[in-house]
Amino acid sequence: MQLTGDSAAFQTRLVDATSALVGDDPAIRFGIAVSGGPDSLALLLLAHDALPGRIAAATVDHGLRPEAAEEAAFVSALCSLRGIPHTTLRPPQPIAGNVQSAARAARYRLLVQWAEEQALPFIATAHHADDQLETLLMRLARGSGVAGLSGIRRRNGSIVRPLLEFTKDRLV
């Protein structure tokens, strides 16, 4: 697919951001975390065009919402149409305790394990500028000190976030 206008500019910015995070080795492959929301779908489609043949996608279904299985199936079908390998990941035990925190921990654990099994050295997530702002505001509201106001890191080990300069509106 040939991209024009904003899409081509986004593709270039994604390649530049990815290269800045992990280098510009054309053999590096990426796992793409895709929830089915507009942010992660934008990342998936941009990465598919910007990094042809270098991505695989995974969707985590925590089993917390009935519609999550449908969302995962939608992502799987979209990937299939584009020839992108896709896996739906499910935690081995139900999420319990602080649901949001436990779900996040399970999600990253599953994604890292999947990436290792698929020989994908990096996992790209669709965190964007609006997420960055929200994180900073939440930390401010909780009374975090200066160290706690660092926001979302562009890279944390094998996790990369190449969309932090993009707003959600622009991604949609």
C-alpha cells in the first residue's frame, strides 16, 4: 500500500522514532501490542507499512470483559488480511486483587514471554502524547516528587513506545 499525505509523514516519523530507540538495523523485528483500540491499530498499520515483514502482533485478552474476545478476533482477522502473524494471549490464572495493576503486570509478562518465543527483540506499544500527559497529571495528583514526574519512558528494556510524540486525535 502506498501512503500519501499525513500517513506517509507518520510512517517516516515512526521509522525515525524506532531507529532512535533501537538503532536502524533493517533486520530487527518487532512485536506489536494491539488491543484493538484506535491507538494500537494505528501503530499496527503504520508499522506494517513502515517495517514490512518485520512485525508480528499480539493481543492480550485478560478475560475481564466479554467483548475482549471479539476485539482479539477482529485484530486477528485484520492481521490475517495483511499477512501479519498474530497471537492472542491469555493469562493462565484469572486476574485478581488490584485489577488494573494485576492486568498490566500480566499483560507485560505475557507479551515479553511471547516476544522471546517469537525471537522478537522489541515490543512496541501504542502509548502516545495524551497518555504521557495523563500519566504526568495522575502522578502530580498523587503528590509524586520530581523523580516521579518523569512520565512514560520511550524505552524500558525490550518495550519501546515510538508514538509518544503523536496525539490520539492525529493517530485516529
